[in-house]
Amino acid sequence: MKLIVALIDFSDVTSNLITLAGELALALKCELILLHVAMPDADFIDDHEREDVSRQGIAGDLRHRHRELAILEAEVKKLGIEARTLMVRSDSTRGNPVSRIVQEVNRMKPDLVVLGSHVRGRLYQMITGSVSDSVVRKVCCPVLLVPRRPPRT
């Protein structure tokens, strides 16, 4: 194994996802790419309506995400993991990053994708679909899903 891609959405699963992806990359001695798909044209960000739709507001959001990625990269590198970040833009106005995720993953040809799974209700999934389900079906490599919260014992 040479490359793991961790899909970062800055949700509550991100910390667990990075920990798991980092541990795998370290144990397997492979490179880790932290991939974030920015959606500057989306009306909703992180399940909330975008507050500032001005050019300055959107640019501020992108700068903030870029800084967050840089912090994550530095934290992962402190653990001795070869890592880098990549932020790409999606043109989706509906806030659905699937096509851009699939495009980037298929371009990079990783050995594994690590992706967070957000457990949402059936109605939500019927209306908007599930990013993790779509990615699993469409990418060219194995996908490891990290649940939002630890399994109940």
C-alpha cells in the first residue's frame, strides 16, 4: 500500500477519521492525503444555510478551510506520517461533493479511501442521498467508512 486518501469535511467525525487514517498510514508506511472538497457555490455549508453569500464571505470561508487543513496536516506530520493536503473546488450549488470526490480519487488512484459516515434519517437520505454510499459505489478502490460516533457496546 502506497497511498491513503482521507476525505475531510470538518464534521464531528473528522477527528476520528484522521486518527484512524493516520494510524493506518503510519503502520503501513504509506503517504496520507487529506482531501477537502470546497463548495463555494453551495447555498448550504455543513447542513446550515450559508450566512454570507458575498464574494468576501465565500473567500473568507475558503481561507478558513485552508487554515484548518494546514493545522490538520501539521498535527499529522508531528506523528511522523508523510502527509499533505489538497483542497479542490466543487461547482455543485446543492452542496453535493460526490462527483468531484470521485473525480479526484480516480485521478489519484489511492490504495484506500477513508471516509466519514454521517448517520442520518431515511427521509434525509431519500431527499439528498448519502455521500458515503455514492462514493463507495463509484470510486475505483476500497473505502473504509468511519462512523460518526463509536459503536454502542
